[in-house]
Amino acid sequence: LFLCFNNFFQGFGIFTNKEFHANEILLEYKGEIISRKEAILRHKKYENEKKGCFIYDIDFKGEKISIDATDSFSYGRFINDSAEKFANCRPKLLVVNDLPRVFFFSKNFIPSGTELRYDYGDSKNQEWRKLENYKSPFTVNEVKESLFVGKAQSIFLLKIL
């Protein structure tokens, strides 16, 4: 997998550098495990600081908690949103050593050079879903060739896995 700068509207994305078949593990969403109350406070803090917020909410053992990847370089935080019908991966909560961990698995076959996308679940706050060019995952070639309006003029690639 590798990190790629998509454009100034969407920021970074995670792209495949090999093919993946359905139900293969892709990567983990890593961060600090915090209470939902703390997550709400951090959302406000990050918004006031004009800082990107990367908090993933989960239910674990009957408790609502969150994973805050904002200050980590967790590559899972760079997976962008798409409506479920366009998404090519899914988060799955697993318990490892009695701790909650979120991993992303492929929903279906994903060709090499394809951006990973999952459904954030909050469609009303995802303005980009209204834009035709952002509905489905990009390919690296689309980013490189700037085929869509809003694409960045340059490309940044960082191999991560």
C-alpha cells in the first residue's frame, strides 16, 4: 500500500500496489483509545485549532469508546469516504489481547493502483458525496493524469507497506 496526495479538496488517500481479493486484511486504524466523552472534547479542540480530526468511534464490551489517530501517522486514517455502493473496503473490530483494534478488509477484488475507500456512515456531513468526481475510488493514473476537476497539479507518493 502507499500514501498518495489526491488533491487539495480531499487530501491524502491510500492506494494499493498489488491486487487484493475479497476479505483480505489491508491495514489497521491505529491510535489512542479514549472515552467517547474525551472524543467529543477533542473534536471541539481540533476544530478550534483548525486541525484535521481522525477519530473513529466504536462500541466495545457495551461501552462507547473511540480511537484517536489524529496525532499518529496511522495509515488507516487516510482511507477516504465513499458511499457503501462505491466503497471497496470495510472496517472490522477485532479483539487482540483483550483490546479493541480496527482493521480494514477488502470488500471485493481491488486492482493494483486503486484508492481504498469505506463508508464513513455519516452521509449528511460528507459534502464530497454530492460531487460526481469524488463518488468512487480513484486510480493512481487518474491522480497522475489529473483527469478530474479538482485534482492536484503534482503527485506525492510514499510507499508504506
